[in-house]
Amino acid sequence: MSDYTLDSAEGRVEALRRMLTIRSFDETAGERFADGEIPGFVHLYVGEEAVGVGTCAALNDDDYIASTHRGHGHCIAKGLNPKYMMAELYGKADGYCNGKGGSMHIADVDAGMLGANGIVGAGPPMATGAALSIDYQGRDQVAVGFLGDGAVAQGQVHEAVNLASTWNLPAIFVIENNRYGEGTPVEQQHNVDNLSDTAAAHGIPGVTVDGMDVTAVAEAVEEARKRARAGDGPTMIEAETYRYRGHYEGDEQVYRDEDEVERWREQDPIASFKERLIDRGELTEAVFEEMQAEAQATIENALAYAKEADDPHPSEAYEDMFGDSVPEIERFAQQATARTDGGDH
């Protein structure tokens, strides 16, 4: 299992630590984006930390996940290093994708993170493909595809779930229902009470859990993993959660009011899990404050690293495009090198 299974006190404390790290990372990313330091767009995971951490806590280290456009939390939950994540946000050569992917395309295949993705609903097809490779090679793994409530209506999602269910592939589909598809309330998007009800169309189990409760998420994913590895096919899990920030940074959020946000903040996944650990005698307020400070220091160090990291050389824009050599691409790279080295910027 992962190195922070919720079956032990140490694992539960580590899960809390990862949620703190995710929140610190994304709050810092939001601040730096607002200051104009980070290019492109950022979509923050603040408020949803229990879903990513609960999911990954129930997985083995070599299991796969396929993310969404809101993928920072998934990355940290899966064990990626915030230093190289922040470098990627800043477009630096030391980023996970050498500065080419930015916030929405962080990936580390060696760690089982198949990538965040700017295409709505693209995670499930990737997870089904990974699950097919697992099944074909007879490996003891599963593949998780994350998707949002807005993605549930995507055709490619149902194609992926249909294939996985028909072939009994070891896949798990985790819907992060944060109540809004961009600015559209979930009630105006779908004609079902629970998004997990759509699993019935594919003849697989569908379960809805409290996505603000890291333990509830972990238990559901653990059960789904057991089912998948027993050869019984995929499970669809709906985690009801909430994003405290807008769909993207800069979103005016005219579709909701602050009272609604505050009501959800009262169920905060970090604060509630902290209190449970204190009640169990596994944590003290002083230790929690130390963990908060450590998480903030980790992200501050990651930020400093990203700012000092080198920019990629213009010629590197043409690397990693094709597996085999392509003469035309090589020519473009040589021209970019000549222009840059010759001082023509």
C-alpha cells in the first residue's frame, strides 16, 4: 500500500500532512498567479484535499492515477515533489515536464501520475487504457481516473467506463463533485440525484461518499481496489466536495455567494480530520502547528527553487515531440539554437 495508509496512526498523520501541503501549495500558487509571476491559468484544489489524499492513501505506490485540469492536489497526494511542480508552473527547465506543460499538464509516469489534463473528461480514457495494460500484462495494479461533475456528461467518459466494465478492467473512476461545472450548478447539469447513479448504466457499482472526509474516501477506494484486483471490474465513486476558490483564479464567481462558501468551510477536511486525530490521541495542537509551519516552509523552498531555476533553452521546445528522429523537427531545433546562441532573441 501507499506509505500513508489510514490503517495506522502514522499513516493518518501523514495524510493530514499531505493535505496541509496541498493547501499551502495551492494558496501560494494563487498568490503568485495574482502577482503575475505564473503564466497561463491555475485551477486550485483548495477545499478538495480529502478526495485526492483519501484516494491515494488506498492505493499501492505503483498504481496509476490520471488527473484533471485541477491536478496539483493529485500530484502531491501521489508523492510528487513540490519543488519540481512549482518549477513547472513557472515554466522552468527543472519542472516535471521541463516547463512545457505548466499547471494543467504535470505528469510523472514513473510515480504512477499519468498527467493532469486540460481536456474535460480525459482522465477516464487514460485510466481505462492503463487498466487494459495492467490486465494484459497480469500485473497487481489498478488505474484511477479522476473527473469532475461537469465531465460526467462527456461522451468519452462513458466510452471509457463502458469499455472498462465490459472487459472487467481494474479501473476506478472517482468523480470529484465540487457542485459546479465551471459556473453551472450540478443540479442544472444532470438528471440524477447522485452522479454515481450513472454507474448503473454500465452494470458496475456506484457509491457516493462524503468527499470532505478523507477516511470515507479512502475506505471507498480501498473496497473498489479489492474488487478490481479480484477480477470483478471497475467501480464508480462520487466524492461530494467543494472548491473554496473559483473555477480558475480570476473567476468572478457570480454564480454563488460567500455564505455558501462559508457553509462548506465549516466542514473543512483539514480542520475536521485534525480534530479527529486529536480526539484519538494521535495528534496535539502543538504538533499540528508544527506541521503547518513545515508545510509552509516546504512550499516556500519550492517557490524559491522555482524562481532561481533555469529557463529552458528555445531549442528544447522541439524535444520530446516524437519517439523517432524527424529531420524537419531537428532543423527547427538547430535554427532555434543558432538564433539564440547568436544573440538574436
